[in-house]
Amino acid sequence: MNKMIMTFFSMLIISLICTGCENTSMDELVPANDITYNKIEKNTVVVEKGDITPVFDKPLELAGYEEKKYREDSDEYEALKAAYELTLKSVNCEVGQKVKKGDVLVSFTSKELDGQIKEKQEEKRLAALELEHIKKLAKINDTENYDEQMESIKQQIKICDLYIQDISDKYNEINIVCEEDGVVRYIDSSLFDGYVATNSDLIIVSKDDGYYETEVDNTVSFDAEKTYEAGSGATKYELAVLEKVDGKLSDEKAENNERISNTNEKKEPQTHVAYFKPINNNGQMLEKSIRLETELNTLKDVCYVDKQAIIRMENAEYVYMVDDEGKRRAVKVITGDVVDNYCIILDGLSGGERVALP
């Protein structure tokens, strides 16, 4: 009985499968098309050769920029404060102000030291009066010798002067005194609130050479007859091109580049330094770094490629050149500036090649 049931179900399943096959239309299947994957067209670009107008967009750095930071050590300041009853007197500068060596940027006052100065000044005043009195006596009575007495008073006055100078030197140690000419860049707000934030920058004074500079490759040139506008945020500067700075420009680099170009070795990027002098800036403080964005002269007959094609590794730059079969070969290149989305090729490619994109 069981064998008959199993046989019946087996025949039923086979019948259903056959019926399903008869109702399936092969026309509903998608035909197998021969689709060729063209790697060259999809993942490569052509290296171009021709004219291109670059837009220069790069920061300019203030030449010779140095900062001097003035601060108070907490232990030393607390010791001075306790010893001399020290209090903050005044802030004698403001941000953007030009200061000279020896200027007192921040001054303090001390009841102890001020009292000593007044005492010695009064002692000196009385001694000077006494000296004048003895000089008058000497004129009236020439029979008596007053030299020893006058010399003693002069020594007393000299000691008072030395004592006052010593207190003044002590104040110079306590006060924040400018150590070299420059421009005030920063003043900590604690000083205006009447206290000293120790172990932090209280005053920052900078010095510079008064002009901006940036290194560019030799495809970049600026028109010495025109001015350029650059800035940082809302601050804008009008800049004139400097052809030389203190008798030097990029002569050393130019000689080095010429030496390299005369060898059989692969040329390194040729560069020079461009200099800019702020004009008509009404004496405003120069920012450490500003950005110059401007359209440059059109570059004639240069080689350029999509910047994404450039691969940088181990201090060198490469592109993958692709042949008609899609095979890739690494080629070392020397690049110049980036113009929009294109990178100028100074050496390694001549135009017309296909190179891979990542």
C-alpha cells in the first residue's frame, strides 16, 4: 500500500513539472548581447597640448617673519608680587602699533620700590642743597678748605643715583619691555582686566621684511606694470610686483636650474620666488599670510592633463600611460602649476598620450 502511494505522488510531481515546462515561453528571456568593456575610453584621458589661461590661487607669506612672545612665569611673578607688593599699572601699547627696543609695553607699580625711590630722591635733593650751601661758603670764606666736605656730599649723591638706577633696573626686570623693534600682534585680554595670566602669551611682537613672497614655477609670471589685490578675510592689500629685493631675487635658484637643465639627468621643477610690496595700505599691520587669486597671462603651447592623473609617491610624480590594448606603463613626469582642474606637465609627456585616471 505504501509503495503504491509513493508511486502515485512521484508520477504527479513529474506531470506538474512537465506541464510547467510546456507553459514557459523562451521569448521572455533577455538575449545574451556581446558587450565589450572598453577600458581606454572609460578610465583614461588624453594629454592636451595648446594654450591655457591659469588662475593663480596661492598664499603669500610675509618675508622674514619672526615673533617675540612675552610672558610671566607664575613662580617668579608671585615671588615678585609678594616681595614688592606688585600691582599692574598700565598697558602701554595696542595691537598694530609699531614699537621700538626699550619701550615699556606693560608697566607695574610697587609700593615698596616707589617708596625707596622717593626716599633716595629726597636724600639726593637735600644733599644737593647742602652742596650748594657749602659752595657758597667756600666763596665767602676762602681761608677754610671745604673740598673734603664737598667730596663727601658728591659721593652721597652718587650713591643715591646708583640706588635709584638699581630700582629702575628692577622695574625693567618686572615690566614687560620690548627687546627689539616690531609691531604688536597680540595682547592678552587679562591685562585689560587688571590681572596677569601667568605662563601664557601676554604680548606678541613681530618683525618682518615688509614684503610678501611665494615660490612659483617658471610657467608663472606677474606683470610688473600692474597691481594685484590680495587679502585675508576682510583685510585687503594692494600689491606691486618687486623684481628685486635687496639686490637678490632668485639668481641662485636660476643658476641651479640652468645647471640641472644642462645635465642628462631628469630635470627637477624650475622655480623662482615672486615678491610683492604692499602699497597704499595706510600703515596698517601686515598679516602673516594672505591669499592672492588672479588670472595670469595665457600660457602658449604647453602640455597639460587632468590633475587626477598625477600619482605622487616617494618624492616623485608619475602617470600611467595606456596603450591601445589597455596595458599601463608608469611614466615619470615633472609638473608645474595646477590650472583649474589641469596640471601643467613640464617634462615627461609631449601631448596626445592617453593616461589612466584612478
